[in-house]
Amino acid sequence: MTVAIWLGSAAPARTIRWLDGALAAAAKFTQADPRKAPAVAIAAGDPTWLDLAADRATRAGLTSAGVATDLQLDYLGWAQIVAAAARHLGASTILVDEASRSERFPEVAAIAELLDAAQLTHVVSIAPDGATIHASRAAGNALQTIRVRGPAVIGLRIAGPAIDEYPTPTPSASMKRLDLPAIGLDPAVIAHRALPPRAPQNPRHTIERVAEYLAVHVVPRSPRTRSG
């Protein structure tokens, strides 16, 4: 069982504990059988984020692969990149850091569909056992324990230990650098999944901003009845 963990296309919007927790969960697969190759952390995006992802993966004892791109894609676009990278690396089980950013959640289903694999979300505990994965997932107020066999995409919500701060990562020499053609994707085709640019907001004049502010503080006047 070759395991990859998708860290996403941008740095965590929340605390980095979620990123570290997901990486620690992926490291369990190598610890369960040291004869296996280390799990591979996959990230995509700008160089600064790739360096951070490689640094945290190295600290967790994982190898890493980065797909450098300046594209801003929707969840289906990123899922295509993850699926292609997983095939390129020979990974059949994909873990996803589902908690660091909100867009990770829909990516789980999209990646699973592209890889024809089972999917599982909201996993809060995971333990490899040979060809079987024991996973506990939060389902409302209940905790479900599920055994997973075969290809699967699993969304993790596991926090690592608390840290006050982390050192600024340096460019990684160990990260395997990939590009879209190397994993079998045409940049011109994948660009069709790019997010539309945000429409700029028209600046309001000062008097309009003042009137808008005052409107919530002024009691509306009742209309007066004029007698003839």
C-alpha cells in the first residue's frame, strides 16, 4: 500500500497544528511497516508554500513532492492535479488534510471519483493494520469506526501538538519537483478550471460612505399629514 497525503494548494488558513497532525497520521503507515517507502506529501502552488509543506513533511519523517504552478483553480482542478500526481507516484491511498482550509472538503470526493476509490471524510483517528485501515470519523454527535480496504481517499481532521511558532522554512533540496506535463496534464486544459477573477468594487464617494454610516443611527421621521 503506497500512501500519499495531499496538503493542498496554499498554506493553512487555520493553525499549522492541523497540517502537522495530518502529516503525523500519514507517518503511521511507515511506522507500521518500516520496510515500506515513506508516505509522500503532495503540495501544489507557489514556491513559498511548497517550501513550507516540504519543511513540515521532513519534520514528520515523510518525503515530499511539489507541483509548482501559479494557477488559481477550483476544487475540481486541484483534484485533477492530485489524481495525476498520485498515479505518477504510484499511490493508491490518499490522505487529505481536510481541516486546514475549507476547500479541502469537496476535494476529497472529487479525488476519489477521479481515482475510482472509496471516500471517507471527517476522520479524527486512523490506524493502519496491514492491508486494512481502521478509521474513526465524526458523524454529528456519534463516532463511527470503519475498516477500509483497497484504494481510498480519506479526509483527516487530526490536530498535532500545539506550537507557539515555527521557524521560517528554507528552500527544500529534498522535495521532488514536478510540473503539470510531468504528471500527464496539459496546462492549457487544466487552466479551464481556473477560478474567475473577482470583480472590482466601485469605490464610493466620501458623502456616500458618511450617509451609509449615519443611516443606521438616525431614527426615520414619520410622514406628517398636511391639512388643507
